[in-house]
Amino acid sequence: MKSFLNVSDLGRLDVALAEAMEIKRERFKYVDLGRNRTALLVFFNNSLRTRLSTQKAALNLGMNVIVLDVNAGAWKLETERGVIMDGDKSEHLLEAIPVMASYCDVIGIRSFAGLKDREYDYAETVYNQFVKYSGKPVFAMETATVHPLQAFADLITIEEHKTKVRPKVVLTWAPHPKALPQAVPNSFAEWMNAADVDFVITHPKGYELDAVFAGDARVEYDQMKAFEGADFVYAKNWSCPGVTLPERYGEILEDYHKMADWTVSERQMRVTDNGKFMHCLPVRRNMIVTDEVIEGANSLVIPEAANREISATVVLKRILESL
């Protein structure tokens, strides 16, 4: 595996899930696989779970790890071609990437959407420059449009906690004071469509996800109806993806104070089938979800976060095996 961005890069999900369970039982089984190999983790944006879990995964495999915070100590990097660099950016990615690649064997990239130019974001401009110019395997630690390590961890968590062969999984939009990217919901939708689940997406009109990720998932604009009989509820905010409203890409369509009914509370969870609550974290309490739900017995947010180590270990193992 030379690049990890989408669910198709992982191959058969049943095989990947079996591998994840094997690694969870014995995390250091492949510790010799990464000996004398180095993972470079490049962060253009803040991180807690991704940073810690991916470092831990690399260590599980015996790798050396270099972490680069681009905005904290490195030169500011220009990402666009053809610009006159007379501003505050001192180095271009076209030089920085091959230099970074000379110090490592594998590169992880975390670079959020700018939410200004949909074409630029959805072309995965930054990620694809690393793929093109590094000459090394590259994996996504969240990009402009996807967060596959999170979605893989979500799938592992559902597999561990499901009580029926084909559970009903609901992805629900929830209010937030800031405009957020669509990376997490995009990947979650993509991975759930590839998995053997009954998948439903619910959100206000105007927040329709790109069909590349939403696929044939059922879209229900009535949140309470969507929640009926759900086994898993995944809450996440996202800004306008610009599918039905291209002029509003990256915007919040309605003030969050007016959307309080979409906050996941016991009211919604009561109509589920003893549904489990999921969220990628960090989460704004009493906006995305109430205290009662996230602290309740059916909250999976902590084991879900712990599974980030497992998903990253599987991905890095696959990459190392391809070197």
C-alpha cells in the first residue's frame, strides 16, 4: 500500500478488521517490521488523538518517529504554484517535500480544508503534492476532504459493539459555532457505505455531502425519524459542502442558536434501539451532544478514540509490508 486516503486503499474490509483484532490482542507482534524505518508525521493543523495514536502505532511497529509542526517552528510553507512569494511564506512545498522525504520512509499528512475554494479543497491539493513529489508512501492523518484513520477506527468500534449482523448506523449533523470541514463525515459515510450496515444520514437541507462519499446512503431530513431503531448514532457538525448550494461552500447556513433541536440528547436517543453514541472528539458538550448522553453507559467515545491506535497500526503495517 503506497497511499492511504480512501476505503478502497485498504482492500477487503473483513480482512482489515480481522487484522485489527489480531493487533489489538497483541500490539507488538510486528515490532520488528519497522526496525530502522522512520515515519515523518507532518501537521499543518492541531491534533491530539491523531498525533498520539499515530506515534504510538509507529512505535508498536518498531519505527522511529519524527513529528513536524509546520506552524510551530518550521518555515511557513507556500502550497500554490505560480505565486510570487513576497509574503510571509519563506519556503515552497515543492522544495520542502523532497527534503522531508530524504529523512524518512513513510509520510503522514494532516492538512485541513481552507473552506474558501471548494475545487482546491476537493482536489486534495496538499496531500497529492506529497504523493507526487516525495517518492515515499503517504497516508492521510486528515486532509481537506477525508479522515480515513478515524473512519477505520469507527468501523472497528462498531464491529466490536454490534449486537446484530447488520446494524442500523445513523450519521447526524449537529450544531457548532464555527464552520468545520466535511472530512470526518465524508470518510464515515464512505466507510459505512462499504461496510455491511444499514446506513442513514440526517441533516438540515443544504448540508448534503458530496455523492463521492455519500453514495447511495439514505438521506433523512427529519432527525427523529432517522434515529428510530438506530443501533449506532454518530454525531458530527460540518459546514455547507457546496453540493446543492455551491455559493455557500464552507459556510454555516443557520445560526447555531436556531438549530439547538439538532443537539443529540436523551430525547433523540430514546427512539433508538438502545443505540450507542459515537463522536470523533474533540466535542463541544451541550452543542453537539448533551452531558447525559456523552457520559451515559452507551457512549463509545473513549473506546472509539482508543481504536485510533489500532487503525493506525494496521495502516502503517500494510505500508511497511509494501516497502
